[in-house]
Amino acid sequence: MSDDVARVTKVRPAGERVLHIRFAGDRHDHKLDLTGLIARSAHFAPLMDDPASFAKVAIIEDGLGVAWPIQTKWGRLDVSASTLRRIAVPD
């Protein structure tokens, strides 16, 4: 993995808590199961039992992350591209 800032170029839902995601510079999609992230975080708890909202994932801020149409007490429900990249390509 390079030192460049991670950017999402494509994202689509692939199940209740799974995303197919592509990062800038990649030639293929990564399949990310976000069940663990959602289960461990109060921030993402609204997605646990809401597959309709999970399916509305969208790229934000020129690929610096993805977000869902849910407001929490912390603001917009989103996750950075760098966090997603760490999930997709662990050390």
C-alpha cells in the first residue's frame, strides 16, 4: 500500500452489512463485511438492523469516505476511506 491518501472510487451494497468497494489505484473491488465494525460501535449501531439504509451508502467528499442517510448525535453517519482501506488490506 502506498502513502497516498485513500480514496473510494466505487461503492455498492452487497448484503445486509457488506460493501463492494474500489479504491483509487486498484483494479478490483474489495468485499468488506462491516458487521464487526457496526456491532462494536455505538456510532454505527443504527445500521445493525436497517438494511434499507445500509443500501443507500454513497461516496462523500471526493472519495475521502462513504456515508449513509442517517444522522446521529455525532453528526452524519460516515466512515473514512482510510479506515475502509485498513479493513480491506490489513497489515
